[in-house]
Amino acid sequence: MVTEKIIKVHAPATVANMVCGFDILGFAVKEPYDEMWIRLTEQPGITIINKDDYQLPAEPEKNVAGAALLAMLEELTQPVGFELTIRKHIKPGSGVGSSAASSAGAVVAANTLLNGVFSKEDLVRFAMNGEKLASGVKHADNIAPCIYGGVTLIRSIHPLDIVALTAPPLFVTIVHPQIEVRTADARSILKKQVYLKDAIKQWGNIAGLVSGLLQSDYALIGRSLEDVLIEPVRSILIPGFNTVKQKSREAGALGGGISGSGPSIFMLSKDEATAIAVEKVMQDEYQQLGLDHHTYVTTIHSSGVEIIKA
Amino acid sequence: MVTEKIIKVHAPATVANMVCGFDILGFAVKEPYDEMWIRLTEQPGITIINKDDYQLPAEPEKNVAGAALLAMLEELTQPVGFELTIRKHIKPGSGVGSSAASSAGAVVAANTLLNGVFSKEDLVRFAMNGEKLASGVKHADNIAPCIYGGVTLIRSIHPLDIVALTAPPLFVTIVHPQIEVRTADARSILKKQVYLKDAIKQWGNIAGLVSGLLQSDYALIGRSLEDVLIEPVRSILIPGFNTVKQKSREAGALGGGISGSGPSIFMLSKDEATAIAVEKVMQDEYQQLGLDHHTYVTTIHSSGVEIIKA
């Protein structure tokens, strides 16, 4: 009798953009995460089993994890079959990389079954097909931190160039107000052209943020968490945004902004007590607005997708 | 008898922009540098003595060093008189921070006479008045590295926020083709608006460059030395630019581009032999074009203005 090998992974939520780093920065958080199991099947191809209530499609070509695995299969020389079971805890559409967790988790788990034939960069490439299915754009600012962990810079998409950035300990408070902001809509409201003087401010902040992270300079991180280009446009889609941001800073947060394309908002803090005080600010605001919401207090997580059981 | 105190300083040339870091990055080089001497006078006010052949104005309000010192005098509670002697070796208009060296050298020297009452940030603020006189804009991307040394990030001008970035050893080759590019002209040809997609590429490169410098990753520095916004517009003012850039890379340079607003071109290399090979490339190109030119092979210098004799 052959013992069937099952790989279980946790695929974390991720925060893309990181305020000033539109399309180039993202980080992984410790919680929430999706649970996924994968095993080889005799029949080639992909089988997907959804073990949650999100009613996501099970057809591989319509499922983001399926799209990522199909891209991987294309680069294998022999026919392979995978059965992937997904139990999502990251709510789709919340703006914390739910689709990226599915895509990235699937390819990391599959690659473990295949004894690691593919590099991390290959896995990012495969998983980006899931993002393409979800939002129409092959972006990597959730995928890369989900696979690499910690804070990642996507210097370039063509060619793919991912840089892991070390960061000091940072606590993350996230609020997900229960409204829908479609990534495609959040992209379409952006202006195609921006003023050079604003772009200069933005890249000053990006350089400051990268420097603050690498040099563990919390004050510099705080000063650099400013977005003069994207946030002023997108934040109008998120009720309560300005109040949450202002009061979170007053409560001691270093700064923060829209997570990905929203509607979730994240704030970074130096210590857990501040992160919890920020959570209270967020809860108060959305209770007052009468909007359902979830909050998380977590940390930037140095691991990406974790192999739980092999 | 009172021994009169004379401070002598060396104020180094600087390279602003650093390819992708338009208006926010700059670095100091070991050579060339201006020599300056300053002493207190009984009569309040500024006296300037030019000891070179550049025929720069001696009236303080028309001289960049004078403008910087006048800004400093305004913040002193008591009337003070300075006599400043300047022997410039950095040719005005060459694009390697000649005006910044005069302004920064003057205020650092004066502050030493005053026993360091002003902070480095104050000195940058004063010296920016020299830049305003020279180019109409209070930029700090030559001033800041001239005062702080090494590579500096100007995250923000209002409020002033300067970050010193550590960098691995880097050799610098500079060529100054003897043509005139006025800073004001080089600014006026820039478009006021840029495509967001190009700005994203630019800030990906800026983040990569800062990360490469702080993490001593030469390959990442090289990949990040790319400017999709400013160089394509400004390089048309510099004959031979594209050939010098391409052949310098072929000779082993990590990369480089326009120094400040030109016409000088700089290239970074990991070792001196490569920097010398790059110098040969530059000389060959400008000999072929029949353009007078100077070249320097130097290093990024961790000191800014140096006190030689106090």
C-alpha cells in the first residue's frame, strides 16, 4: 500500500501598495490565512473542492487557484493531476489579498508535492494568472509578499524582479467595512496621467519608506506613509476613511491607508497596545456609521505561505 | 595680539538625481572640490573674494555663496561680518553641483567659525538660497549630499526631511562635455504631467536603488539605474549621451546617466579598473565627436564639506 501524500498550507492575507508604494510594495500578515490541502491524483488535470461558504467556482479555469495551477501544469514536461481543497478564511473582495492567497497557496503547496522543482519567482509568475482572472491585471503586489513573506518590493513586472525587504517588528490593525469595492472599479477611477511634482513627492516617500524599513527607523516610516496620488481618489469609495486615518494617528499609529484597492483600511503601529487602541478607533467609527465590519490586530509576518503538514 | 582665526574647507562636487531619483537623490564625490577660506571681520556683512578665473560676481547678493551666507546672517541675533575667499575648481554650469559647493562650503565654514550654532538641516536651508539664485529653484539634491556626504535622500523639501543612506564602495566616472545646458532650460523642457504607468516604473526603480544601496546589492543597484521619465527628454540636449551610456555598460559600469541637469554624464562602477575603462569610453566618444571635455575618476565620498584647517 502506498501512503498518499497530502500537503497542507496556510496562505496569509497580504496588504498591497503600503500607502505610497502603489503597485510595487506589499506585505504579508500573520492572520487571517486560508487553509489548503493538495494531493496528487492519477487522472491528470485539476480538481478543486471548496470547503467554505463563499460559493467560489470549482471549475479550475474559473477559480483563481485553478488558473495558477493550470499555468504551472503548462511548464511541467509530464502530465500531472492535483486535487486541491480550499477552506477560505480571507473574505473575497475585502482588499487583503484573498485571491492572491488562493493562487499563491495553491502553487506553493503543489510545488512542495513536486519536491520544489520551481523557484519562488516561477511560483509568483504562475500565481499572477490567478490575479489576472480576479482583476484583469497580472499584478504581483499581493502574490509576491504571500510567497516571500515579510515586506516585498516588486521593482519590475517585465522582467519580474522581486526584492525582499527586511523590516523591524510592526503591528498591523485592519478593518474591513462590509461594502464592496471591485478592484477593476478602483483601478478605473485612477487618472492615467499625474503631475510630475506629485510623482516626485510620491517617490520621495517611497524612498523614505524603504529606507525606514531597512534602517528600522520608525519615525521615518511614519513620515513616509503618505500617498498624494492614489489615496485622494480611491478613499472617496470608502466611508469613514479620513476619520479612521486621522483618529488612528492620534491614537499613536505610525500611519496607514487603503489596503490594496480597498475597502479594508490598515494601520501600522510600533507596539501591540497601540494597535489595539487603533482597533477601537476603527470599531467606534464603523459602529457610528452603522456599517458591519471586521477587525484584525496582527503583525507583519516574515513567512509567506507556510507548509503545515507534508 | 589676537590670532585671527581662518577656517579652510573643501566643498565637493555632487551628482544630483542619480538617474531614477529626480529631485530626491544625490551623492558627494571625492574630487573635484572647491577651496574656500573664511574669517570674521569687524565690519558686519559679507565680503567675497574670488580667487579663480570664472569671473563670478563678488557682490554677496549676486553670488550663490553670498546668498547662502546672507540667509544665515538673518537668523543670527547679533551682527556678524564674514570675509569669504573662494577658489573654484568645479566649473560652473558643468552639472556637478558647482553652485551647491559654493553655497554649502560657505555656510559650513561660517558655522565652524560660529562654533557650530546651526544644525546640518539649518545649513541646508541657508545654502538652498544659493540654489534659488543659481537656477530659480530651491532644490536640495546637490546641497544635501554636499553637506551630509555620501548618498542622501531628500524625502521632502516642505518640510525639509533629509535621510543619509549608507552605500557600499562605488567608483564614479564623470565626463563633462564642454557644452552649455542651463539648469532652467533643462527644467523647462520637462513635461508637467507624466503617465502613471511610467511613474510606477520610476518609483519601482527608486525603491530598488535605495534597497540596493542599503543592502550593498550591486546587481540590484545596476538594474535600478533606469530613468524612464527625465532622461529620455533631457538626454537629447547632450550629444553622445546614448553611445556613452551603452558603451559604459558594455565596459562593465553598473549604470549611470545625466549628472543633475547635465551636461555632465556619470557612471558608477564596482571597482577602479572598470571606472578607468569607462573613462576611456567617454574620452573616445567625445574625441570622435570633436567636443572638448574633462573626465574624472573618483569615488562616492562619505564626507561632505571637509574642514581642512581651523
